[in-house]
Amino acid sequence: MEHCDNMEYVFNKSKIIKNALKSKYRHSGNIVFWLKNTDMISVAQTVLSTLDKYNRAVLPNNIEIIRNTPVRKRLLFRIKTSIPTQKSLVVKVLNVHLLRLRFKYCWMKYHRYGFAETANLIIARNRGINVPRVYGYGRINGPFGLIEKDIVILEDLNHHISISELLEQNKKNEQKCINIIDSVIPILISHYKAGCNNWDINQGSIMFDQQDSELGPIALDLEYVVFHDKPSLEVLMFLAARLAWHLLYAADWMNKEIFYPWANKLLGRAEIRDIDVRKKFMERFDYWLNISYIPHKERMKVT
């Protein structure tokens, strides 16, 4: 398992990021990017220009604000590019706005924010999970060399909608909803095979392409992830139950009972044939499904 309690964590994830994003671009003494290729330098410059203009409330026409979360100090926006293969990209900016949080971020070995999410997305894709492609990671340092802003440049999923939105659109057709939920099974199995505890999985983090349903779902928001060396049925049932719980919470019209056959199908796709083992882990699914609140520290410890 990858730990975040020593410098090996930082070294390993830094190496992963630098191996995947080989073009280093230093804009100034306190601003540096690691990019997929040199074509992305112009994107990095546009990102910095956008942040400057956003602070002055003057945005260019090629920028679309997708989400601004003042409480969590996070900004998500879409930029149009001149790159033929990437007409648009999405940029996630994570502000570490308080000095004490910057010290904590350093002390906790960069276990979250943009650094962790960038590395986690790269690891997840390498391990076979369908996640957005990463095109760049940047950081803006403040006083004492501490990270003030993390920047992640991502594949644009502008034709996608969340599973909760898709279910809402089809709520009058129970069989269609069951089919939608069943279509999530492959991505949960890919988490299982990758040894991935994506412990913040929720109704907004599984997306579907509206233009090509054959592409299957894609997982977002991998800031909070723990990777293990081998698959775990406990983690699989935990992830399935947490996703089901969030879907039920978001859509009170859904029937909890439809998720039990679904969980059983998951175990089948995980090639669990032993009846006693299946019974045991169906009980674990039921256990996790019926817990409304699980602290972050407990979720990340599930193995």
C-alpha cells in the first residue's frame, strides 16, 4: 500500500508525475508546470493569464467557468485551445489559501489537492481504470516556498453527465435505471483489479458520455484514493455500497432493494463462485450501505 507518512510517498508520486508529464515549464521563480508535451506550454500560459484576469473580474471569451467553490477555494474552468487534437481542456485550481494549511499540506506530504489527484489519475489510468487524461500539473508557490495554488490540466468531458443526472432523466423507467446502474459494474471491477480504494466515490464522480454510450462510464475526482498491492473484495463492496448510498440519497424515488442484485452481479464479475464467500461479502455490502456517515479516516483505512 502507498503510505503518506514519509518522504517515500512524495518521491514516488513526484516520479510518477514527472515520468508522465515530461515537459517542464518554469514560468517564473515561484511558478512551475510539468506538461504532457511542449504544445501545452501555451495552455499553461493561458491558465496563468486567466487566473490573473479572474482575480480582476475580467475574463476572455475563450474561458468558461464551470464551477467556483468559494468555501473550499476551488475553481474549475474550460479553456479553448489552438491545439488540433485538444480543442478544449478543463483546468482545476485548488487554492491552499491559509498559511497554516500550506504548512499542513507540506507536513502531510502532499497527500491531497492537485499533487495527489494528478498522481492518482496517472496511476489509475496505468492500472486500467477509465479516468480523464492528465495534460499538466502546475504549482504556484508562496512564502517559504510553500504551495499556494495547485493546478491540474485535464481532458475535457464536456459531453458527459453524471450517473445521478442520467438516472433522474430516466426515473420513470425502472428497467432503464437498472441497466444504467449495471453499466457501472465494469468501472467498479476495474477499481477492484487495480487495488483502488476511491473512498470519495459519489453520485457526481461517475460520468457517462451522452454522444457515445458504448464508451462506458468514467471516474472523476481521484484526489482521495488509496492504492493497494492486490484486489480486495472488502474494498469492492465498500465502493459499491457508498456509490449506492449516494445515489439513494440524491434520488429519494429509488428503491434500495434494486442494489442487492446489482452487488451480487458485481461479485459474479469479480469471479467469486464460492457461495459462502458471496454470502459473506453481500453481508459486507449491506453493512456499508446502511451506514449514513463514515469519517474520512475510516474510509481510507478500508482494506
